[in-house]
Amino acid sequence: MPTTITLKGIPDDVYDRLKASAEANRRSVNSEVIASLETLLLPKKTTALQHLAAIQALRARLPQDAFEHEDIDRLKREGRP
């Protein structure tokens, strides 16, 4: 059964951001708090295979001939990400 809690002393700027986020997501402030807590405290568990699949999907969307390996190595040596 769900539990009820009361929050006291929420800084105005935090509440304003929470309220704006709730409006953007078309939720009540209460629902936004619950969604935020779930995201923070109950992150989705992913397997190594799921991570690998996401990486492969990202790589597939990138242009294949944008850089040569030598260019990438040179940029790394120059300190560019």
C-alpha cells in the first residue's frame, strides 16, 4: 500500500523547477515528485547485452566515413575529445 509523506522547507527555486517540470510532463506536482524519485531511486536495470545493442544501434546511425582513424588518433593526441 502506498505511503504518504510530507515535505517541509522545500526551497522556492527547487519547487519552481519541480512545478515547471510537472507542467511540461502534464502531471501534478505530486506525480512529478513520485516520477522523479522513481527515476532516481529505481533505475532501470540493463544487461551487458542491452548496453551492447544500444552502442551498436548508435554506431549504425553515425556516418561511416566521416573521419579516418589517423584523424581520430591525431585529435586525441591534441587533447580533443
